[in-house]
Amino acid sequence: MGIIVQKFGGTSVGTVERILNVANRVIQEKENGNQLVVVVSAMGKSTDQLVGLAGQITERPSKREMDMLLTTGEQVTISLLAMALQEKGHDAISFTGWQAGIQTEARHGNARITNINPDAIKKELCAGKIVIVAGFQGFSDVQQITTLGRGGSDTTAVALAAALNADKCDIYTDVTGVYTTDPRYVKGARKLEAISYDEMLELANLGAGVLHPRAVEFAKNYSIPLEVRSSMENERGTIIEEETNMEQNLVVRGIAFEDQVTRVSVLGLRNELTTLSTIFSTLAKQGLNVDIIIQSTTSDNKTSISFSVKTGDLEDTISILEQHKSVLNYEKIEFESGLAKVSIVGSGMVSNPGVAAEMFEVLANEGIEIKMVSTSEIKVSTVLSAEDMVTAVDILHSAFELSKEVAKV
């Protein structure tokens, strides 16, 4: 008998009918002889509705009270699913994040898991029960309820799988697996049978919404096999593991993209060794994530730095830079919004030079201007106009023949 952790997202539990369907999927796995821990999100759009209620009261709700409010969404789901399983003749018990022993750092709204005490879950599993755990939430060392930020239920599931030494973690969602790119935008997008942790981590960080990056990090660090599969269709999904023998002859494995990107340029900085560290440590202390970075030096020995941020973080980024102008010693700030990031990802790039050049050539032939570039061993990211995003993804998907079925090895 092995331990399987299953995670069902908001769409999968969006109605009572779908919760009953989830119960059937859980029972099916239980009857295969496994012990089950099931992590669920809030039903459908209920989190958005809770955010809307808070917005009717205040434009600036405290982060602590938002955590208190938003965690109620998952509590509704866990209790309903436990009831559904009990009604179908299976013993089940629901746990909130703190009841499940999920401890986090003392940060509201986007906390990271620091430790899990799985004793309470193990006790109920040994008693033959199916354990239902609220995703997205935990508690801090000062006994405050916290939330894990976007995609937090994925992280909850994989972290629990690691703490329980589970055999596998299945992520059930509204798609049948991980695709070469988003099939809602590219008709030729194809489901991958398998993908490596590193490739999935790059895709997740670069905008692919099927899995949260923190969840992939946990899986990689603790060697937890993941499978992304459909909660509606009874078919195999995409396996995510350390090394995959599937489709090794693909140089590019997938294309990720996201809009709402803004380029910020800090001009007229002193050309000193500590300039970069000062700027980005200042932003990091405020929890602001910076992506692509470009530095240039002018003829008068001044430095200019450009970097990309999410457009939603622009106001805070500008405010923090202005507050620290006397320390940073820059002349002015410029920014350009209405941008997007398009990235190609594939472990095959390591041994195949010229992939970036091919990407740039394909975009240039379509008349698409590249504004920023970032590379690693297995990815190339470009920032371009948001108006060109879908076209860029489509032509790159075609150029790298990602719709084509490839031979397995």
C-alpha cells in the first residue's frame, strides 16, 4: 500500500456535481489499494468573490485579515468533499492547513512553507481514513493563519507528498496535461507525455500556468514524481520527473508566454561596482521580483540599467526607487508598458548551438521587434510588444515543429 497525494483545483471542485465527481476519482484510487491525501482549492471563482467582498469595504484591506478571509474558501471545499466521501461509504476527515501541520514563514499573502509535521495526517491514514487538506494555507510560528500566494494549493500538495514520503503526487486540473504551449492560443499545441523538472520549472517561471514554480521546486528537491492530468477525462497526463526518455530528440520542448510586462529603465547611475547590488537588494527587500536585466555604460562613464517587472508591480517599483533616490544616485526613471515575454524552453538547447539565432531570425522575418533578451542553458526569453505576443508564439511553435509527433526512445 502506497501513499498518493492528489490535488484538485478550483475548476475541478467548482460545483457540487464536480465535487461528487472528484469523490469518485478519489475512491477509484483508494480501491487500487493506496492511502489517499487529497488537497483541494476553493470552489470555482469563490476566492475572487471573497476578494470582491473585501473591496466593497476597503480599498486597502490588511493582509492579515485577507488571509483570514480567503482561507475560508478552501474550508468550504474540504468539508463538502469529506461529506461526499462519507456519503459514498468511505471514511474521510478534513483538515485546515494548521490542523495538517503546515508551518510557514510569518508573512501574509505570499508565505513560504518552512516545515510540515505530518503526524496528524499519518494517524488518520493508519486508521484507514481518506485525509482531505485545505490547500493554499498554513500557520506561522506566531500562530497566525497565512496563505501561500498564487498556485499555493499545488505547493501544498507537493510539500505534503515530500513530508509523507509519498509514492506520487497527481495534480488534477481542467487540462489533460502539459502542452507544448497554451492550446487556447495555438491550435497545434500538443500534450507532452513527459517532461523534466528543470524544463517544467522554466516553463512555470516563464508564464505557463499549469503548475506553480514552487510546487515544481519541491518536487525536484525531494524527487517526487508528478503527473498533471484531467479531473474530467480518465486518461494519462504528463509525467514530470528528473530525467525523461520521452521525446529526447526535441530541441525545444515548449513555449511559455505572459503579458502585463513593463520595462523599467534607471538612467544616469554612477558606474560603481555596488550599483547593481544596491538597486536590486532595495527592491528585493520589498518583495518585488525583477526579471530580465540589461546594463549599459555611456561615454560619460554613467551606467543605465533596464529590467522587467510585472505591470501590476510598476507603481510600487517606481515608488521604492524614488524613496531611495538619494542612495541610488540616478538621474531619472523611464518605463514602457504594454509588453509581453515569449520564451522557448528545452534541454536540447545545451547541445544544439544556434537555437537563439533561429528564434531571433523567425521573429525578425515576421517584423517583430525584440526589446530585451535573457538566456540560460535551457531557455531563451524575449520581451516584445504585447500586440505581437500571440503571433510570436504561433510562428515559433511552427518553426520548431512542436506540433509534430516525434519518435520515442
